Amino acid sequence: MGRGGPDALRMLWCGGCGERFFVCGPCYRGQRYCSEACRAPARRAQKRAARLRHQRSPAGRADHRDHQRAYRARLALVMDHSSEAPTPMEILVIAEPAAGQGPAVKERMDELLYVRDGLEPQCRFCGRRSAYIDCG
């Protein structure tokens, strides 16, 4: 079992939660996140940034202009609006956390090339276990 062999695991740091995770060679597809829960917020932010770039472009401004024209045309067709009494407003009070109860700080270890607690690291996606970690 040499470096980068079929049983080698890659050790990665999650771009979302910052935890380390392992991926075997067959499962590795350039992952940056340990799970869908960590990937989803980053993907939403990426899509939002793409929409903002589009809206700032000439084509995006034209799309928005056309959408607004169609919306106003639909509004002009509405002749009668019902008058409903507004619902009363409720005030929500949010309690502040007590001092010293902030989120737990996650520790990062610099030396990760050992088997912790006698357990072999395993691939986050298929469960393959290996004592050898390919850090390159």
C-alpha cells in the first residue's frame, strides 16, 4: 500500500463547518464540504452572487425592465380591490445569550497523521477505512 494507493484517504477541511473529513480515491470528486448540510448554504450564496452579477449586466437590466412592464400590465387589469382591516402587529422579544455561552470553539489539530482513539479514519461517503492518509 503505497502513497496514493487504492486504500489511501484524502484528509480535507470542510469549507462550511471547518471540520476535517476523509475521502477515499474512488469517492473523491473535488469535494470541499463534508455533507449536504454544509454545501447547501454555500451553493445558495453562489447562486445569489450569480443572480446579482446578471442583474447588474445590461442584459439583466433589460430582463428586469421587461418583467416589471409585464407585472404593471397585469396590475392594470385588476379593477377592484377588497379592503381588509390590517392585522394587529405582534412584537417578538429575543433573549440575549448569557455571557460565556457563545458557540463552542472547534479545535484544529496540526498533526493529523495518526489514528486517534484506535479507530481508523474512514471515507465520509462510502465508509471505506484506512490507516494511511494521503495528504497530497
